[in-house]
Amino acid sequence: MSDHIRNTGPMLASPRCGAKTCSGGACRSPAVHGKKRCRMHGGAPGSGAPRANQNARKHGLFTRDAIAERRQIQALLGEARKVLEEMK
């Protein structure tokens, strides 16, 4: 064994990565300086999608208009169910 005393306090006190692992638990690696993810989960320079990534907007399923339309349909279906229940 070495007589060297390891100073691991700053490493243990550093912020942790906020990503989830495949098993569902939190990643326990330290986050990259100035970021919220570790080097393996997107904190490394050059990782992630480029700015204004057009590939991220292929189907429009989660645009404000699409979400509002689905909410209106759900409200209409809820009203129809109430009317049908009253008719019984």
C-alpha cells in the first residue's frame, strides 16, 4: 500500500450527471465542468445535435398546434361520453 493520502473530497463533492442509465438509476459520474451531463451522456464537446437541427422536426407531432388539437379532441370525446352516460 502507498503512504500517499488521496485528496478525493473535491471529486466527491462535484455535481453529478443528471442522465438515467439503462437500468433506470441515475448516472453517478461527475458532470463536465459547466454542464449538467458527464462526458459519456453528452457533456463532451461536439456531442449532441447541431443547433437548429432540422432532423428533430420531422413529423410535427409535438408542435403547439398538434397538442392543442389533441386536447380539443379529448375534451370533445369526454363531453360525448357524458352525454352517452346521461342517455342510459
